[in-house]
Amino acid sequence: MSLPPILTERLRLPVMASPLFIISGPDLVIEQCKAGIVGSFPALNARPAEQLEIWLERITRELAEWDAAHPDTPSAPFAVNQIVHKSNDRLQHDMDVCAKF
């Protein structure tokens, strides 16, 4: 099975950063992606829930700006870790916000 083009064309290293509770946020994710590795964060780090959309807008915008300024070294993709458990009452909200981006 081959990797999808977004991974083979944008990853400089076959690495995905771990979504760290409390620590992972937009600053870290943006720098990870600029370095050519998949950046990630847990959706629940964005508190309150409305903060998630602000984070995703910022990450998406800043990485697009990076890509425009650095076409030879585009940013890697990023991931949002979701807690898929009935105890997570934000899951549907967070999934809806992620779908926008």
C-alpha cells in the first residue's frame, strides 16, 4: 500500500508528532508542520470548545502563508486527535468544526 500524495510530497521525515495533553497547541503544531512532520493536538486541549475553531483557523492560515512563502519546502499536514468515547460530550461539536477545515 502506497502513501497518499499529501504525505509523500510534503513530509520531509516519516514522523507524526504525538498529540500531547495540555502541551500541544497551535504554536507547536505550526512549527512541527513547518519542519516537515505531521503536527497534532488533542481537540480537548482547546478550551472552551469554541476555541477549537479559532485554533484551526490560525493553523490553517499560518501554514498557507508558510506554503506561499516557501514553495520548495511546503508544510506537512496536521491532525486533530479526537476522544471517541461516550464521556466526551464535545465530540460531535469538535467533529463538525474539524469538517469545516
